Amino acid sequence: MSKSVFYHAGCPVCVTAEQELIGLVGATNVSIVNIGEDKSRISEAEDLGIKSVPALVTPNGNVLHINYGASIEDVKG
């Protein structure tokens, strides 16, 4: 089974969600992508269907939007 990927923008809501998620599933079971720091991955997130962050993409490709930290448009600046 491949890992889930958690996308966030580094805001307090996102960081809290990251910490909670890692606590639930373990750091070895999820890859973390901070698109606030690595803006080159924003298009990747958009292509997967992410509209806002924080969001988790499951190994099956389902996008789970978690809480609301920022829209992708906000992260683009």
C-alpha cells in the first residue's frame, strides 16, 4: 500500500492538522507536502483535486479536505 499525502500551507490550522494526523496514522504512513514552502507542488495538488488546504490524498486518490486553512488561490499569492 502506498502512502497518503498530506498537503498544507504551513498556517496554524494546517500545522495542527499535520500533528494530529501524524499522531493518528504515524509519520511512516503519510508524506507531508508544505506547498507554502514548496510552491512548485501547487499544480500537483490542483491536479489531484485539492481546492483548499489542509487536505489529505489517500492511496486510492480520494481527496479529503480537512478543516479550512487556506484556498489554493490564497497559497498561490
